Amino acid sequence: MGNKVSDVPPKDEDFATALQALREYFVGQVVQTLNELDGLTGRVEAEVPPELLKTLYDAMHKLAGAGGSFGFPAVTTKAREMEKMVQGWIDRREFVGAIDWGVWRAGVQALREEIAGRPQLPLRHAKAMPAASSDGGRQIRLLLVHEDADFGDEMRRGLAQFGYVLEQCANLEQAHSVVRSWLPDIVLLLWRESLGAEEDLVLQVQRMQAVDGPVLPLVFLATRDDYEFKLAVARAGGDAFLQSPVDAPAVAGVLEALLDERNQPPLRVLIVDDDELLAQRYKVVLESAGMHAQWVAKYQEVMGALEKLRPDVLLMDLHMPGYAGNELARAIRYGSEWQSLPIVFLSAETNVALQHHAMTSGADDFLMKPISDVQLVTGVRARGQRARKLAQLMNQDSLTGLLKHASIKDRLEQELDRARRNQEPLALAMVDIDHFKGVNDKWGHPTGDQVIKTLSQMLRQRLRRMDSVGRYGGEEFLVVLPECTLENAFRRIDDIRSRFGAVVFNCKGQEFGVTISAGVVGIGSVRSSQAILAAADAALYEAKRKGRNRVCQASPEGDENEG
């Protein structure tokens, strides 16, 4: 019923404008639907045909699920009442008399009045934080809220080695103005008693975040480690917590985890819903939050869309013409490649038994229509990121988060094939920590693990996002650099060598440093990954032989030279 959604502005228009256009379209569609329902029921004088009751039920069910999403919660409430009324008529299979129709028409008139009035909820859309990387763009900005200038200087020097630039202010009041004038990527906040009680902290942080922009990731540093304080940190929106005292490598590890999540490719969401207008709204909301969304209505289109989009989340209505969502979910699960795909039902179904039945058909979650934009974005993002994390863990080294030995070798094969196909340069680096056994023997294995994690963090921070890094052995790392010449690869790896050598580690109050050696090779005319690995390993051996703390480069034919 109504006009086609193609009249709605395209997705590349401003999100707020798109949402407003969708709301206006929704209002017009509801008015037209109510008029059509009036026409259908006005002619009924005898027993109501079952197909008419089904039409009335479907119309109210759809309206109940959409009203709140477009800013009309009262429309949802009234439509849900009328949906239950019609369901009662269907269940009783009794004659619908004049009194029943009087109640129905009064309900339709109430809906007209609600939709003709002003929306009760304002239009909002989530804003996505831009990707943050020191590679080829501005440095990653950190704002430290800490009154100790010496600590700030120490963090500034230490974190600079990882590609961060840090500004400091003494309190949250100053932070409020700094956030407005200099949008940081992450806020580091040292909590002290001088900042106020825990409940005051929540309000102060919310005020600092109250800017016309995305919500900033927030890392708390504190000497306290009790449950009550951690709960206050969670209420204040803390994304991470570190107990003081902390050093730069430890902070860098937490920052990298936050940035790694933010720098992931956009989550891909497939929406399956017969309500085109509502699906378009979900699409706009999810894309405004930095995701990529696609919509289909017919079950015949679902498998093709799955193959093409390879979604991270499948968002699906439960009741659709000709088929049910739980049936479709079960059919999708028949394919082994979709066993781990998160399937989330988004439905106006209020029957708890039907919800539970749907969940047993292979779904992972059930969200109720109408749903707020925040709930939609949060629910989809949580499911999608969790699925990605589980997939990554299968291929990642547990200590460093880097690719495992087999996975980085597979990546090398892929990039080598691509380089040959496109006639592009490709470089490889083998990196090893110098005298690592001595680090473990003197400082202990936990400190040795911290050294390994710090190097892995620096490799990921200082290299490009297109580069791949894997833990090749105990303290040995393999770096694959696509579209990179041997000379550029040498400069990148040597810069990391220099920066890592400047990192100060702290164990039981004693400071020490660690160096690395590396061998770098370009593919040249080589025909196999084994030959490249052998050449990189030989160049690394040469760097060790010449005294360590250096990078040697080689051709695949084995001619090493120190850069």
C-alpha cells in the first residue's frame, strides 16, 4: 500500500535528511493504509471473511513494529491493542458484531489523530568514529586527564614510540573544552579522590562527552581495584581499566586493542524484512553508525545475498508473507558455512512461547519492535563484533593477537599470488628479538611475554593496515608487505627497530631495554614462498652475525647487505 520507497532520498544523502524523509513517508503511508482499511471494513455487514481478518491483523502488526521506530510510540501502543483485538476475533471464530466494529473504527480514528500530531521522539542517528591510524595520516590523538605533569611527560615520550601524540589537562572541566577544540581519538583518565565521588564521576564524564560528535573511547587509570569502583567506571562508560602504576607499553597494549576494534572494516549486515520502509530506516541507522547494510524482502533472494555480502550479522523479521523467519533460519543453518553466522530476530511478536520457539530454530538473539536506534546499533554491533572476534581467535596467537604460524604463511601465499597477477612489488621481513633468552632468565617469563606483546603492538601500530604480521616462532615475527619495494620495506622495519630499542621496560623498579634484528627481502623473480622465506631468514642470520640491533636486506637469490 502507498507509494514506492524509491521516492525516498538515496543512501548517500545526509543521514539526518534521509531519516526525516523516511519519517514523512511513513506518516503518509500510515494515513493511506488507514483509509484503505476503512474502505475494506466499511462494507462488512455479515460474518467477516477470514482473509479480511488476516489483512487487518497484518496491518496492525506491521504498524505496531514500526510506529516507535519513527518517533510515534503511541501509534505502536494503539496498534498493538488492535492487533490483539483482531487476533481474538480470529481465535474465537465468532461473528464480529456492530459493537466490535465500533471499537475497531474508534481505534482507527485514534491512530489517525496520533499520526497527525507531532512525533513524541526526536530524530537521532548514531555517528561512527573515523578509523584511527598513524599510517599515512594524522597521528593518533590521546587526551590524558591527569594533574601530574611529570607522569604526563613520561607517557608522552613512551607512547610517542608507538605512534601516539598526547595532550594533557589537569581535570575534567578542562577536558570538556579540550574535547570540543581538539577531538582526541581516546581519553585517558586518572581517577583520584579530587575528582569527586563515584556518582559525580559519571555526571562529569557524561558532560565531557556531550559534544556534537561520536562518543569517545575512555580508558580509566586508578590505584583502586575494588568492585565498587569498577562498577562506577562501567557506569561512566569506561571502555578499559588499568590499575596504577602503569608504564607506556602496558597502556599501548590497551590502546591498540581499542583501536584495532575501531579500525576493523565496517560490519556487514543483511536485513530480511517484508516492511520495506522500516527496513530502509534500519539500513540508514546502521549505516550512520559506520556499518554496511543491505536489504532483501523475499526468501528467494536471501541465499544469493548471503553469498555476495558475506554478512557479519543477519537481522530478520519473524513473520513475513509466505514464510516464517524461524523456517528460513533453519534452512540457512543447513549450510555448514553459515553455522556461525549470528542470526538476530527483530520482530513485534510478543508471545514468549513463539519467541522461544524461534530461538530454537538457530537464532542467536531476539529483539523487539519497535526498537530505538541506540538499541538497534548496540545489539547488531555487539553480535557482529563478537562473531568477528571468535573468528579471529581461531587464527590468532593467544599472546600477541597476531596471525599464527600457519595463517601468516597462508597470507604470504595469497599476497605472492596477487603480486604476480598484478605485477606489483612485495616485500617480506623476518624480525627476531635479540638475546631473548637472557630477558627471560634475568627478568622472568611474565616480563618476557610483555616484551613480546610490546613488539607485536609496535609492529601493528607502525605498519600499514594492508600489511600482515604473524608470530612465526617464540620470539620471531614474519611481516608481509604488499605493494612495497625492498627499499621502502627496509625503511619501515628499520624505523620500528629504532623505536623499539628506545622503549623502556620496567620490572620491579628496574628499567631495561631490548633490541631487535631483522632480515628484509623483495620477491624479485622468485617463484615460491619457500625461497622468499629462506632469503629473509638468511638476511636475519646475517644481521645477527654482524652484531644484532640492525636490519639486513637481501635478494631472493641470497645476496645480503646491511642497510
